[in-house]
Amino acid sequence: MITYAHLSDAQRDLLRTAESVAKELAPVAAAGTPGRVNRPLVAALAEHGLLSRIFDSAMDLCLLREGLARYCTEAETALALQGLGSAAIQRFGQPAVVAEWIPRVAAGEAVAAFALTEPDAGSDVAALSLAAERDGEDYVLTGEKIYISNAPDADIYTVFARTSPKGITGFAVPGDAGGLGGESLTLIAPHPIGRLRFDGVRVPASHVLGGPDKGMSVAMRTLDLFRPSVGAFAVGMGQAALDAAVAHASRREAFGRPLRQFQGVSHQLAEVAMRLQAARLLVHSAATAYDTNAGPTTQAAAMAKLFGTETAQLAVDVAIQVHGAAALADDHPLSHLYREVRAPRIYEGASEIQREIIARELFRAPSQGSGSSVRGGGQMEHVVLLEVGDRQQDQHDHGDPAE
């Protein structure tokens, strides 16, 4: 039994709606081409009214991602990428750019993507080399991005490029821009993900997000919103794994009795249930802090993502162990979850990055504040880890990987 006593009736209804939609959309997800954008799935999410809920409330986003992930990870990922790819445009774009793209994204007519990571710049965002040079009323972008979700099929990209030695700027770049190309990549979980090549791509200055050299602030504020929801995605997958393990342990017998009567099995599942509920509460706490503008959210977001994703990995692993060899079959639901659950511990800031963020907030001097408030103004831009190792620095233009 999952306890949602802290949620309002409307929030519980939204979670149940997401679970119901996920079950309905599973066949649409299965009909898609592995590794490519499933546009019918994106359109179906919009038809059910879910895409319009991703822009204003961190809690709504978390509930949607948890509910969808429990029954259809493909639907969850399609919804999440629409939000991640367009959130910076919605919050930091010029009115004309917002009006052109956000209604189309919400309607499932345009597919969005968030493009930060490069071949030589993952956690070390200070090493971004995609160059954006000013040329009259345009910027000209040259370089590469890699491990970009929805690439190369997206209609609009939120792209981060270097505009000065210490400055990074965000841009809204249409997918059909001249000089923009790429190809899809194959990973262990067959989601749409790929490489982008920018060969003199011209982007109007009106498509700058948040102002020149403000890209790291734009990226970090976007990630502060989405990191808790990555934890929610993980909780949904973990709950699915736990549900499967409990059902299996109740019906499967060994040595003349059900598996659930073996303490070595039941106690492992009890541990997973406790950790999933703790992760769920961390996620909801971070989302509430964001929605209520309760102050800095960076540490809370990092805790939610870290604990949620690490717990989900444990939940899936335990569930497979309880099932035994049957769960190793390629078509078993737990085999699917095993592939799906690995990536969230890396993207939008690896687990090591999240621990560094949490630790830095612990030891931050009172005069430095405690990170950035996502919605508050006038506060020092959030500073995060670039690289685990000797190149750790506290310069304001540093950031995390998002893909």
C-alpha cells in the first residue's frame, strides 16, 4: 500500500490519470520505431491533456512522470523530453519565440529537445566548444552536440553555445535550420537520442534565451525544475519493479511454500518499499519547494534525483533477483526496466555530481547563501561541479550535464 496522505485530492487524481493514460498508450509506444521519435505517442499525450500540465508546476510534472513510468516508460520519456526541451524557451524566450513554439509543443505538434552535452564536455560544461559568433543580427553556430534526446528528429532545440571565453548563451534553434544535421545513436535503452552537427547554423539574435552569456543560469534553473522529476520517473520504475516482485513472491513456491514466506526475500522487498517511499517524499518536497518559491531548491533537487535514481536501481535489481532467470529474458518487463533504469543515474547530472552539489551546500559559508532560487531574482547564480577530479572549480560559468 502506497501512502499519498500528503497530496491533495487533485494531485492524487492527476497521478491516477497518468497511470490510466500510461496503460492506454502502451500499445502506441510499442508500435514506435526503437531509437526514433514516436510522434503518434507525443500527439496522444497531448490529446489526453498531459503535455499542457508540464510547464507551470513542478509537482504536476513529478506526478505525471511517476504515474506514466509505472506502466509505460516510453510515454513517460516522451512527456519529459517535451518539457525539458521547451522549458527554457517558455521561461526565457522572447514573446514571439514563445508564441511560435510553446503552443505547438503543448499540442504535441512539435517535438522539443535540450542540447547541452558535447563529445568533450559532459560534467565539464566549462569545456563547451560549440561556438556562437555574432554576425550582424544573427549568431552563427559551429560545432557538435552528442547524446541529445530526440535528436536528430526534433523540431526545436534548446542549445547552449560559447559566446565569449567565459560566457555561454542559450538559443532556440529550429530543427530545420540550414546547416543543422546529425544522426541517431543506439544505447542500451532504445530511446530517441543522437548527435547534432552545426555547420554555420544561423540563429537570429531574437532567439537568444535569457540574454547573451546567461546560458548557464538558464540551464541550471531548468535543471533545478527537472531534477526532482527525474527522481519521480525513477520512483515510478522502482514501484513497477516492486509490484512485480511482490506478485511473483506471493504466487511462486519453493521448497513447499511461497517465496514471500522466506525472510531473505520479504525483508529485501520491505527495504525497497521503505526506500521508494522515502524517495517519493524527497521528490515531492523538492517539487513543493520549487512551486511555492520557498527559497533555494538546488540541494533539494539534487537529493531527490540522487536518492530516487539510486533507489530505483536497487528496486529493479532486487526484483530481478527475486524472479530469477525468468526476468533475464529479453521480453520480460523487468528486463525492460533493467535497461531503462540505468541512464537516469547519469543524465541531468550524474550521481557523483549530485553528491558534490549536496556537499557544497553543506559547507557553503552563510554569507554565500545556499545556491540559487529558481524563481527568485537578484541572487548569486548557482555554482555546480564541472568534473570529478582535479578540475573542480567554483566559477560562475560552470554547470552539469543534461543529457
